[in-house]
Amino acid sequence: MGIGNIGLPGLLLIAVVVLVLFGRGKISSLMGEVGKGITSFKKGINEGKDELEAAKADEAKDVTPEADKDKV
């Protein structure tokens, strides 16, 4: 019997033990913090994508060949 064979009864038992040990209020606040962390992570990912897209757009704007830049 490995960890992959816990099944639904085992998961329910673990959930009940965690609830008894930490209490409903503590688990609720912990899940709130996890939600805030996930939201912050997603926001950071989106900001990173926006920065990359802006950098690509800046590179695409300047299409003047190097030889022509010296003449201007």
C-alpha cells in the first residue's frame, strides 16, 4: 500500500484530523491567505507577459536598417 492508494476514505480521515487539530477558523484564514497568494502569483505572471510583449513591440517598431541609421 503506497501513498497513491489512499482513496476517498483516507482523504476524508485526513481532512477530519486536520480540522480537529487546527480548528475551522484557522483553516479558513489559511485558505484565504492561499487564495491571496495565488491571485498575486497570477498578477505577477500577467505583468511579466505584458513586459515581454511591450519589449517585442518596441523591437518591432524600429525596422530601420543599421546602414540607414548612420545617414540620418
